Amino acid sequence: MNKITLAGAAVIAVALGAYAFTRSADKGLSGQVAAAPAKGAAMVSVTLPERLSPEATLGKRAFDAVCADCHGENAAGKSGFSPPLIHRIYEPSHHGDMAFQMAAANGVRAHHWKFGDMPPLPQVTRAEMISIIAYVREVQRANGIN
């Protein structure tokens, strides 16, 4: 092969790889490309665990009271408002438990999504956040996010 053919093949390979990578960011938990949901609709499909631990049960109550207005029922996100926490971006190896604690205490500047900044939630105690995190982690595990 000549140099021009090799260079052209390399450009095509890089372009296809970049396209595949960007499309994978739009995939839901099932691996299928999701259609753009209506504003306020759940962004991902969430499978709940058969049973929650006692701590996660408390966390679900706290989540429903404080977090669900933005992050949606069962942390599935709300299109146009806030991201799903049941998403590989929030797996423990990328966003550890302390990141959730800090988000509630200090707020978060938008960095993975285009929803805008998250304000601090001073009404949420550290103990409530521990329970909320337990709930989110158990639901994540039920959805293959470890």
C-alpha cells in the first residue's frame, strides 16, 4: 500500500472509532441507543432490587423527599432537568461515595452533563446522605453498575 492509502485508512478508522465512542455515551443501561426522552421523562430504565437493605430503605425515603424532584424516580434522571444517578458515570470507581457527600454539601458545577450546576443541599444531613448513597449503590448494582 502506498502512504496515501494508509493515511486514508487511518483517518477512516479514527473517525469510525470516535463515532462509536460518542454513540456509546448515548446508550442506556440496556446498551441500546435511547431516543431523546420528552422533557421531564426518565432518562434511563431502572431495575429495582428485589429487596433493599434497611439503610437503603431509609435512603430511598430521603432520596424521594429531597433528590427525586431533580434526579427522578429511582434516580432515573429527568430529561431537561438533571442526570440519572443509575448510570455508569456514577459508578463507585468514578464517583465515589465522598463525591456524593460533597455534592450535597457544596453543590456541583456541571461537568458531565449539560443540565447546569447542582446547588448545595444544606438541609440534607451527613447521615441522610450515607443512607441515600446506600440506596443509590444498591439500585446501581441491580442495574449492573458496580
